[in-house]
Amino acid sequence: MKNIPTYNQFINESYDVTRYYHGSTDKRLEGKNGIHIGTELAATQALEARIGVPAIGKWDGKREYGKTLLAGKKTLHALEKQGKWCVTGYNAGRDVPEDDYYPTQREEVATYSDATKVSMKSKPIVFPVKIIGPMTNTVSKPHGDTRANSMMIRALKSGNAKSGFYYKNEGEDVGSISAVVPDKTFLEII
């Protein structure tokens, strides 16, 4: 199983670009500004920035969020020294404890982009998907990250979102190719 390549790898080599990943708190395909998919690393980094990094292991859909020990500042900084990109989003909040903690022990609560609180009973997971809907551009000609996102938001607001966009990541898994699609009908869970 190959991850989606960075743009430079794609140009120089041949890859299977049919498998992407999405990180979710409940294995649903939803998104106010489209649904973002990318490499397994990009999806993991996006999910962890939204809800926190598990102190041990990964989000596998089996652990209840509110009962999962999250990485505190000491663990986050140790992970960063090992090369893991993680001190961002929820992990960089004003009240991240020094030691590992449970989400219920923190004043700041993880939320979705629409400010809805993440359920403590959710079971976060990163899972593979396949694009089955039309795309405006190709993997070999991706848009910039910001441009693809603004184009999707504009298309959704105008009611004219009929295709997705590939883009080169500037945030998660920098340089990899991701995509944003209008809704779940554009994707199939593998």
C-alpha cells in the first residue's frame, strides 16, 4: 500500500494515486468547506491538530475520545524532537497541560470548524478513501493549497460545486498532493 507522493516524487516516478485518507472523529465523510483527503500522514496531522495527539498509539476508531490519554507539552515536545509535526492547533492551545491528560481535564474543548464541540464518546479514525467523483484538475497539475480551498468555498457558497480540486499541501505533510471534494458522494470508503 503506497502513500500518495509529493508533487516532485509524482513527476519523477509512477504511483498509484487512487488511495487517499480522511481523518474523522466518527468515520463520517462531512465538511462545511468540502471534504479534504490526502496522504495518511496529512490526514493524521489534520485530525491530531483538530482534537489532540494520543499519548500512546494512534487514532484507530477503537478508542473513545474522552477516555484516551492525550499528549501533554512534555510528550508533544519529545515527539517533535523525533520529527513528528504536532505542536499546532489544539496541541498548541493556551491550556495544554505539561503532563499527558484526558480531554475532560482541559478547559479548552476540541471543536469542529463550525464551533460544534467534538463528542467525548466519538471514536476518531484515519481511514482510506477513493475519489469517485469528477475533478477539475489532475494530480500532475495541482492548485496551491489556499487557492483550492478558496475555490471550493466559493463553489459551495454559490451552489455550483460540481467537481473537486487536487492541491499541493502547504500545511499537513508539506509538498504532498491532497484533494478537496464538495461532499461524500465524490468518495468511496475503501
